[in-house]
Amino acid sequence: MDDADRRTPLLGPRPALTVAQKAAYGVGHVLNDICAALWFSYTLLFMQLVLKIPATTSGALLLVGQVVDAVATPLVGIMSDKWGSRKTWHLAGTVLVLVSFPLVFSECGVCWMAPTLTWVAPLYYALLITAFQTGWATVQIAHLSLIPDLTPRQAERAELTAIRYTASVCSSLALYVITWVVFHVTRGAMGDNKIGPGDVFKFRSIVFVGITIGSVCSIWFRYGLSVPSHADITVRHRHAANGANGVSGRKGGGVSGLHYLRQSALYQVALLYMASRLFLTLSLVYMPLYLDESLDQDAETLASVPFASFVASFVASLAVKYSNSFLSSKVGYLLGAVISLGGCILVGVGSGANETAQMYGVAVLLGAGSSITMVTSLCITADLIGPNTDSGAFVYGAVTFADKLFNGIAVMIIEELKCEDVTQCPHYYQDVLAYVCGGSALLGLVVLLTVLPYSKHLLPFRGKRTKIIVG
């Protein structure tokens, strides 16, 4: 038991989380993770190759989704801090995702009513994407903000973050296994396994299996995790913070959301998370298109290469979890960014004599690097919240706002700049992975230099992490 728990005078120390509680929390985001893996890996591919929607329009639809997600995230954060329980918000978002997401990967359900109007299909998918991203954002913020609610201990928070990311990686692995099986079973008799307009049923099958798994995990989360009351959380954490720091909390509560908006630390952490997420998202979105266009790979490879990337992510997330006791978040992020840059350099070098080995080598480096930077950036975010759980959802919403908005803008710009004739730029998506993803990794390294040592709002915690001091 640490000193902070011994000094909690009113309610006593909160018991350490059990294995069952940690497992139930870890599966609470599986539905979102499966949908996200399909959304980022195959949305552009599905729209361009199956639905035959132009690249610019496809990019605009993805941008719509990211903008909606970016706007919904802080709004949900503010509302869930004020009204209702985290699990209630989680349930509402889950229902919205289950209703809308399967329709995104299906034929246009209303286009037969006006087959000559070209704007009907984009509007139809834009509305579905809006509903899906609103639900997705609600589940994400409700789940993330439970971390500081469940425990005041820094080590347990880092462990929950690692477990959450490990579950995310496993969800993505399951999605790619499902995708490979579907593509393999439905392989054409003549061996032609390229994606085309007749493959809507394949994606519909993938979505059905994926959301079934996600629904089971959501039920497990809802009935397997007991969350303490908001009053219990506030009192425990405030006394834990005061006992550990030897200072008195603010009269009437902890740090408010508006207080965070006035602190440079929030924007530094948000920028760090944005760089990490931008790298992860763009590598997910453009790896399949790179394989299909630049390397001319078949449909099964479009599943097996991302699978290899997420196996590396899984191993890396476990490494972060077990190195947490002796490796600081800053050093971990630095290591992840260097690995990420190595993958981008390997992509930029181009196809060598052994194209297959290089292809999977790139996938491993990109997966491991993105996993490490994502986990460590979330650890830094949890440390920023510290004992101020009243504003936990607001902080997560603010931190993730920029990443969702800029991810959508980046995809839109990339698709807009793409030449109409693929023969004029046969290595376009290769350059995207090399230079745009590499640039986001470099941005993360630059921001990392400012986050911990130069912020007066984040003070060292046992030489490894940071926490807000309330006073």
C-alpha cells in the first residue's frame, strides 16, 4: 500500500483492482476497436474499389467522419462529466454504433429512388458516418475516462492503459483474421482475388462477424465491471492527492475543465497524442492501398500484412506494460518514435530484391512503433489528469479533439492531391507512408522535448511519470 492510500481518512484505501475487473475493463472498447480497424484500414478501399466512389469524394466522407468525431468527443466529455454515469454513456454509444456501422459497408439503401442524382449516395453515407462516429466517440470517451475513476494509483492507471491497448490490438488482429478467412473462402475459381464492385457481400460478412464479437465483449464489460460512485471517487482521490503531496485541495473540488484550457500542458499533451494518432491512422488507412496499388498484391495480402503489423503492436504493448516499472513514459515514447521512423525509411527505400520480407518488415516496424507511442502518450494524458477525475472525460475529449480533426484533414488533402491516372504516380501511397507518416513521427519527437521537462504544470512523479499538483 502506498502512502497516499494510508492517509485517506474518510473512506480508507480503495482496494487494488482484481484481475476480473481489469479484464472486464479491457474488453469494454473491443466493439469500437473492431469497427475502427475496419474503418481505417478498408473504408477508402471499399468506397473506391467496390462502390466506385471517386477518391476525392471518398476522402471527403472520411473527413466528415473525423470532423463529427472531433466535435462529438469534447461535447460528450463535458456532458458525461456532468450528467449520467460513464457506463450509461457507454451503452448509448454502443447502440448507435451497432445500428449505423453495418450500413456503412453495404450498398446505398436509397440510391434506387434517384439513380441519376450523383449526390444521393455521398449524402446517404455521410449521414450514416455521422451517426457511427457520434456513437464511437461516446464509447471512447466513456471508456477512457473510467481509468482515473477506477483507481488513483499511477501504476494501475498505466496498467489499465496497457491492457486497453492490448485488447485493442487483439481486436484488430481478430478483424484481420476474419478478413483473411472471408477473402480466402470467397477466392474466385480462376484465382483472380482482386477487390472489385461485386465484393460488397464480403465486407458485409466481415462486419457481421466483427460486431457480433464486439457485442459480446460490451455485455461482458457492462455486467462484469463495478464502477464506484462519483462521490466515492472524488473523496478518495482528493484525499489520496492531499496525503501524497502534503497540500490541501481546492475548496469545493478539484481542477475544472476551464482551468485545464488555460494551461499550456493540455495543449502540449494534445499535440503529442495527435502526432501519435496521426501516424497510427495514416499507416492503417494507406497500408492496404499501398499494397494494392504500388505492390499489386491480392486481397489475402491486404489482410495478412496488417495482421503482421498488429502482431507487432501486441508484442510492443506487452513490452510497455512490463517495462512500466523501470522505463519512463518519455523514454518509451522516444523509443517508439525511432522505431516508427525506421519503418518509414524502409518504405521510402522502395522494393528490394526480397519484396515480401521488406513488406512484412515495414508492417512490423510501423505496428510496434505506433503501439509504443500510443500507449505512452495515453499514460502521459492520465498523469495530466492526476487525482482530478471530475474533469477526466473533458481532458480526454480535449486531447483527442485535435487528432480526429487533423486525421480527417490529412486524408482529405492526400486524396485531393492524388493524380487521376495511376500510371502518372504509381508510388503515391508509398510516398504517403514514407513522408507523411515519417513527418508525424518527427513531430511527436519535437513535441516530446517540450512536454515534461519544460512544463511548469507537470511535475516529476517518482522520476518516471507526471501528475497535477492541486493547490
